[in-house]
Amino acid sequence: MRIRVMVGAVLLAGAVSSAAGAVGPVDVSADLAFMSKYTWRGMAFNDEPVMQSSVTVGLGGFSANVWTNMDFTDYNGTEYEFNEVDYTLDYTLEFPLFSVSLGAMRYTYSGIPGWDPTTELYLGLESGIPGSPALMVYQDVDNGEGTYLEAGVAQSFPVAPFASLEVSAMLGWGSGVHNRYMYEVAGMNGGLTDVSLNFGLPIGIGEIVSVTPTASIISVINSDLRRDFDKSLIVFGISASAGF
């Protein structure tokens, strides 16, 4: 079933790209990543290797994305199965010095006890000034009901004629409802939750393909979380991306 979802998404992307010439240019991209861990909002959903893939179709300011996760071990009892498929619809407005994004994300899980599907709406602001400061606000409107904020900065540094090192830092804050639901820590209040420092080195291969080795240092900074989760994680990965 999950494999059919991804194949269908790729075929749909190709059909849309071929049929929409009269409407405007259609952007299609695909990504495939192999990661040493699956981490999200400071915690490890899977502390062992995973494969993550996505397909995105964009037209004007609109885009649709399908994202999947596959475990390479029996960590969650779903070895070599797509145990998470997420769907995102996004609309982004571009202005001279900043952009605004509005969207919805549907998280679905297969065969993992206690992981219930849920939906978040989000608002994103990103500046075009050096450092690209950005703020994302996520509001769960389904099972979780809480709010999560993510502030970040990012910068590229040329390291060779053909490559630049991409460095970013993220800081997360969760409401009490979000934190009690997401981290399953009873009585947890709202506050800062996690911080990460991320590195990527995209290397172009031809005109449409790039390969990017990545590394992240992730830490939980909330005292309640530090009792129940790893205080820090180091995650390595490599991804391949193609855009049409």
C-alpha cells in the first residue's frame, strides 16, 4: 500500500507537469535520504537507520508534497515498511524582503501502536536578509491540539568552486498541550523544548541532480524532557535530490 502511494505520487507529478503547460511552469522535485536516525522536535522516533523520501509538485505559489519514512530495522516492529506517510499542502507568497507560507500537514502512521494520525496547520515567515531568519508556527487541529513554534537561521558558505556548506540552527518551543501529547510527559508545561545545529554540503551532479551529505547535533533543553530522552543526538545522513 505505501509503495503504491509513492508510485502514484510520482506518476501524478509527471502527469501534472505534462498537462499544465498552458497554466504555467510546474516544478517537480524528488528526494531520497538515508539517515542514521529519525529525529523530530528533539526526540528520536527511531534510534536506528531509516530511509526517507518525498515528492513535491509546485505550480505558482502552490505546492503539494508526499513524504515517507521506512525503518531498516525492527525498532518499531515495521522493518522495511513505510510506517509513516505525511501529506502537505502549501501556499507561499513571495515579497521583496520576505515570504509568507500557509499550509496544512496530515501525519499518518501504519502498524505502530499509539501513533494516531493527526493534522497541523502552519504559518511560516522567512526573511531574505543575510542569515535568513525564519519562524514557523504549527497548530494541531486534530488529536494533539497543541502549538509548536520553530525559529531558525541559515547561511551558506562557499567551500569550493562547485559547493557551499549550508549551516542552520533551529530552536523549538511547545505549548503545554503540545508537550504533554507529543512527548508523553505527564504534567509538562509549555516552554523551550529543543535546539539543533545542522550542516549540509550539496554537490551538483549534472543540471538536475544533487547529492548532499548531512550532519546534525540535536539537544533537548527542557528539564522534563532531559529526564526521559537522550540529552543530545548526533545524526548523519546522505540525500539525493532531483528537480525538473
